[in-house]
Amino acid sequence: MANVNFDAWEKLFAVLDIDTSKDRHIVTAAQIKEITGREPRLMAKMDSSGDVPPVMKRYGYFLLPVSRSAYTIVRGNGFHDLEVGGGGVKEFVSQIKFNLATNGRNTSEMQYLDYCSNAGLIEEVVGRGKLYPMIRGREGSGVYSFRVNHNEIEVKNAQIEVDLGLEGRDSIVLLEAKSKMPEDFIIRQLYYPYKKFSSGFADKLIVPTFFTYDKAGHVYNFWKYQFDDPSDYNSIRLLGSDSYRIREENTVEIDDIADDSFTIGTQKKLIPQANDLDKVLRLIYLVSEGVTNAADVAASFGFAPRQSSYYREAAEALGFVSFNGREYALTDAGKLLVSLDTEKRNIFFAKAINEFALFKECMNVLRAKGSLGGRDIETIIARSSNLSGSTIPRRARSIESWLRWVSLKTGTFRFEGGQYVL
């Protein structure tokens, strides 16, 4: 495949009569397709210096996209040699307290990246507090300009791709992931997303990070970079590199959640109508970060006022947030929650969920029988509340969504064969 592309680039240089005395040239996707008969996207894929065709190497060129339909052939150094780590391999204890059955099902870099993110390792590496996955996949670059070897390059809505982007209180971490260790990588894969997000989110520190996974050694490798001059493509500089192995400790039992001695308030009677507990947690963290106005919280989620009230009511009923009709504030329990690491936070949050009478009864049945199905949940609701008719299955769906959250985040039980089992 590579040789076919190399030959096609030789042909393209010849047909276009590229003047190699000049530092840069524009070539369009249409020209590539017409002259070579090959897919422009595949012809332009040069992730490492080994992918650069000989005709470009002879004259010191490499390729950069400048729009969705054009590229620049520019003279300069387009690649960065990956630094050799010398700090050894550290051990990190996963914050996931159960075995993820789907982990290891394939060898894609996305799976390794997701696993170390869920385990809490990226937060450990970056060291800037809680991070939330918010960015992934392809999008437009926006419009910006920069220099390569004194050549001014202007980019207008070229396609960029971020393997994983995470946002914290004061930072955005942008990761480029590879499943194998390359000798070098094209700077563009970090630089283009860096340019887009540094201009669009000037109040956040942008942390471009390169990631690889060593399957043989089960090692997760990270290189954190910065660009000393945001307008200079080649100003990339290593901030630090780290290598880790992840160790799992599966220690959470159902009795750790169904703790009758735990209380952060009076026992609650009904399950609120917020089915997405991750959004409830996000609301609590927003309040901890100073977003206390109800309208601002709703805007942060893109919610309608009624939908926003469901999550506020849930956070309030759980005992983590108070609301005076105008502004939110963290309770003492809420302040404690946001101070905990991921594992302890999830257990603490699950214990608060278990204070709801209907949820507690479901957990009691699960402990006693070893299983809990949808019909069991509806029976518990009918027996233990004044609800009736179509309200019962609606409330059962809410309880099931909370059970799913506890199952996934703590691993104390699992969903199998249409029911929850120990």
C-alpha cells in the first residue's frame, strides 16, 4: 500500500511540475484524485516520517491539510521524535473496583485509552483535578494561521480528530493515541487540536498529550507537551513523560453500599425523576465550581427549566445540594463528596442513594434472594408506596436506572439475563 502511494506521489509531482526551489505548494484533493486515481485521504495519511514518500523527502517536504479539500506541501520538519522514557514504570491502583468484562476484547488504542481514563490514571498523570470526557472524534479545525520554517500557513476548517479530550476546572487535555510505540509522530495531530481549543477556550490550559499502550508489558505511556510559541508549529516541547501499569483491587461488596448505619439526612420516600445519575453528579460538581445560579446550571447542560429541575431535585433529595429558590449551594455532605477520589465518591454516592426507602427495599430483596427483576421492583413499589397505575412502571424505570449506575460504578452486583444478580 505504501509503495503504491509513493509511486502515486512521484506521478503527481511530475504531472504538476512541482517547482522544488519553492518552499510550499498547494495541491487539491480533486487534483490528487484526478492525477493518481487514488483516494486523497489515504494519500495524505502520513502519521510518522516513515509514511512520507521519497519524492517529498528528497526536497525536505511534508504534507499538511489546510482545508477539507486542499493540502500544502511545505518544506520543513513536520515530525517530532518520541522521547525515550527513563523514569521506569510506576504502579497505579485502578479506581474501578470490579473487572470490566468488555475490557481486552480488541486491541484498539481507543479501548486502552478509555480504560485508563475510567481507572483514573489520566487524572493522575495530568495532576489538575477531576477530568470529564467531553471531546472525541472528527470536527472542523476552525480558522487559524501559523508558521512552519518561516512559511505562513493558513488553515480554514480542515478536518481534525481528537482520540479523547477531557475537561477539568481549568484545563483541557487532548490525547492522541497509538496502540504501538512509534519512533516519531506528525506534530499536526497534537498541534491542530491545540490551536482550535486554545483559541476557543482561552481561559483553559490546553494539555496536548501523546499516548501509547505496550501490550506485551501492559504499560500505559504518556507524553505531555506544550507549544512555547502558539504560532510556531515546531515550538513543541516535552513537559514530562510517565509510564504506568494498572493494578485492580476488587473489594466493594453489597454490604458496603446497603449500610443501614449511613445517614446524611432523613430517609427519603420517593425516587426523583432524574434517570441519569452522572448528570446529577455533574450538577453537584458545577455547584462546587461556583456555578450556583439556576439558569446558569441549566444553560451548562443545555436543559429546559423543567428538565433541569429534575436533576436539582435529585441532588437536593440526595442531600448534596440546597436550593433557596434562586441559587444552589453545597451541603456539608456535598462538600465532602467532591473532595473524595473516584472510588470513595462512588461508594459515598451509592450509600446516599440507598437512603431512599424504595431503593433500600430493592437492595434488601437483592441481598436476600441474590437476584432482582423488573417485576420485583414494581411489586416493591406497589407494596411500599401510595403509587398506582402507570406511575408504578415509570418509577420502576427510575429505580432501574439508579440500580444500573450503582452496578456499573461499584461492581457490587451485575445485570444479567434481564435481572440484577449478585
